[in-house]
Amino acid sequence: ELTADDLAFVDIFGNVTSGKAETLRFWTGHSCEVKSVRVADGTRTSLSSTVAILTFKGILEGTCGGQQFPLIHGTSVYTKDGDAWRLAFTLNHLVRRQG
């Protein structure tokens, strides 16, 4: 159990899901081929003893709709449930290159 029951997600296109079941269906329902996922440059900021924010770069290898995945930046909120940290909200957005 890595996610909270009330998980919410916003993808790079602005699609929003609400609730664990809907979000997991959304993540697994696409015709994408994901070979690997890496998180880089992660920074954790604690808001309290039970809430933390993780900002990161997401690096995905593979394709979706025939296109390579772009580099994304992400912001995720985790809540502590007993001894476990669970993903409660995550927002991904494209990295725009300057110039």
C-alpha cells in the first residue's frame, strides 16, 4: 500500500483523477510502453510530522502514442499513516527548454 485511499493525480496534460481506484485505472489503462522510471534531484520538505512534499525530476524511458516521454517535473504530497508514508497527491508538468 503505497498510496492513500483519497489519492489525487494531475498529469502533464491537465487530466485529473480522484481516488485510489480511479487513479490506478488511469495509470494502467493507456497503451504506453514504459521501460524504466527514475526519479532524480528529489527534495523533501516536511510540513509537519505527518505531511511532506517531494519535488523531483521524472525520467521515463519508453513511448506513449508513438512519442518518447518528455522530462517532467513533479510535486508529490505524502502523508504518514502509522509507520508508512503514502502518496496522497501528485502533480506532473513538462520541463520546457529555454531558447
